[in-house]
Amino acid sequence: MTTTDPAAGATDGTAGLPDAPALGAMALPAGTYEGTAVVITGGGTGLGRAIATEFARLGASIVVASRRPEHLAAAEAAMAALDAPVLTVTCDIREPEQIAAAFDAAEARFGLPAVLVNNAAANFPVPAEDMSPNAWRTVVDITLNGTYFCAREFARRHLAAGTPGSIINVGASYAWTGGPGFAHSAAAKAGVKNMVETLAVEWGPYGIQVNGLVPGLFPHEDMTADIQGNLARTEDKDSCQPALRVGRPRELGWAATFLASPYARFISGHTLVVDGANWQRRSLTNPPVVTVRDQMGRGPFEP
Ligand code: HXC
Ligand code: NAP
């Protein structure tokens, strides 16, 4: 970088981090997950589906649990395209009984799943002062409580069976930094990251590995309208990343399949950030402060 104008972006021909290999490339030996069932919550959309896809390519049987029939249908179609065995189950992860029923169905079909990817989460942009108590509760209930309830169900079954397993909790980097405009989600994700560290120690002796996986900015067509609207305010998202590009959903899939694989057995209690170093950006001076209300195009606060 030779420019001194911070608004000018990279003007000296810097190219950023190289792009990812093409969709379909495999980072692990073929068949790594042959005979293994993998549960992915929220696996019918976006990053969850990308994660399911990479496990399926490596031979896994896939179980997708989420609420909406159209998302479950999308998971079935994606797995059918890969000829991968798939089971979809309607499940709201806020409800422990529904989670137990989903695991019963998974076990009946494929045997006890050896991998759980806690990918489902809830989020919408909202200034903290505008958020209703129920909005806060809803996001925390899905993102933090739901993640714990799924992990608990998985671990109890493995402890009872005396079998090892691997849990991956999908997080967000504002777990460390705070997330202006996303107070509920950031607090919940901080809890999720902390939970990884506790559960990895508690359940390691029983053979259960627990890790976190944090995506940076991974735009995709399933993002909720709220979040897409928020992102649309930044025209060129690539130039705002140190990598000079956003993440490709398959890159998160490769990271997830590595973390739960035999090659990562000694990695536990760790949260892996896949964001091209975006969350590490620091400057001696920062851009002028714009309030969250202004960022979101909202008028003055009205009680
Ligand atoms: C303010 C909102 C709101 C919004 C809902 N609420 N949407 N408040 N702004 N945009 C409030 C409601 O008014 C209500 O409070 C409370 O939240 C619960 O709303 P419901 O619609 O009843 O909840 P529910 O049907 O359970 O749906 C949950 C949901 C919904 C979170 C609101 O958006 C959802 O299902 N989301 C799942 C998908 C998702 O969120 N994906 C994002 C993951 S991406 P009151 O007080 O009125 O009763 C991510 C990373 C983002 O996390 C990083 C981006 C860069
Ligand atoms: P998404 O497409 O909106 O996926 C969210 C999924 O969660 C949906 O499939 C949804 O399915 C499921 N879900 C929500 N509430 C649920 C509930 N109560 N019970 C069961 N399932 C529920 O978002 P995404 O971008 O792929 O996000 C996936 C993960 O990555 C999340 O943990 C998110 O926080 C994290 N993340 C994403 C980004 C990004 O740039 N995309 C950045 C940072 C972190 P149903 O509606 O069918 O229930």
C-alpha cells in the first residue's frame, strides 16, 4: 500500500489473499466420514448447507434439523444432488424435547451421530435502545440456549454409549469485540465461545471434542432480508477486508470437516476464526464515529 488517503482503498495493485480452490475440491482424504452421521442445525440454508455439503462429499450421512419446511426441502435437494444419505427433522432448538426427538430419529436412521455442528442462530440488526425484551430473549434463546441444549443432548447420548464425538459451535468474532447494532447476538455468541472452553474440558475425558468455528463475512443468498439490507449499505465489501475478498461458504465447510476429523483429534476447546484477519484490523485513528442509528438509517430515538 502506498496511498496515504485512507478512503482510497488499495491502489497499488495489491491483490489480497488468493481465492479459494473451486467448489468440489476436497481438503481431506475421500471417505473420511464414511459411516459417520453428522447433525447440522440450520443445515438447510447458507453456511449450514455449505458445511453439510462438505461433510457429505467426504462420505457422511447428513441430519439437518431446523424449523422451516422449505429449508429442510433445500437440504434434501442439496444432499440428493450429491447422492448423500440425508434425514431432515423439524426441530426448534429452543425446545429440548424437540432436540431429543431429532436425535431419536437420527439414531434410528443412521446410529448415534458422531458429529454435531451447532450452526443454527438468530440475528437481526437493531440499536440496543430499540430492542424489545422479547427480541433480546428470542436471539439469546436460539443462539445460546439452543446451542447448549443440542450439545447437552449429544453429550449425554455419547456418555451413556461410551463413544467419542465431536461438537463444533459456529460463532461470530463480535464474541470478542462486541457488536454494535447486534447486542443480543454478540452477547449470545460470547456465551457460545465461552461454553466451548468449558465443555471441552468437562467432556474431553469422555472422548468428546468441542470447538468453535467463526466465519468472517460470508455473504450468501439465504441471508435474511434484514441482514442483507444492512450489508447492502456497503457497496464494495471485498475492499473492506484485509484479504480484499469475502469468504466463500465452502471455505467454512473445509474448516468444519477438518476440525471434526481424525486429523484434528488433539484440537479441543479452540475457536477457529476463518475471516482473512478481518477482526484483527486496528488503526491508530479510526474512521469518524457514525451512530448505529445513522448506520441503519434510523431517525432519532423515540421512547
Ligand atoms: C427488531 C425484531 C426483529 C427486527 C423480530 N424482532 N425481528 N425486533 N428488529 N428485525 C422481535 C419481534 O418483534 C419479537 O419481539 C421478537 O423479536 C421475536 O420475534 P418473532 O418473529 O416472534 O420470533 P421467531 O418467529 O421466533 O423468529 C426468530 C427471529 C427470526 C430471530 C426473529 O429472524 C428468525 O427466525 N431468524 C432465523 C434466521 C437468522 O436469524 N439468521 C441470521 C443468522 S446470521 P416482540 O417484543 O415484538 O414480541 C448471523 C451472523 C450475522 O448470526 C453476521 C452478519 C454480518
Ligand atoms: P442463515 O442462512 O440465516 O441460517 C440460520 C439457520 O438457523 C437457518 O437455517 C434456520 O433454519 C436455523 N434456525 C434459526 N433459528 C432456529 C431454531 N430456533 N431452531 C432450529 N433452527 C433454527 O445464516 P448463516 O449466515 O448461514 O449463518 C450460519 C451461522 O453462521 C450462524 O451461527 C451465524 O451466526 C454464523 N455467522 C454467519 C456469518 C455470515 O457472514 N453469514 C457471519 C458470522 C457468523 P430454520 O429457519 O429452518 O429454522
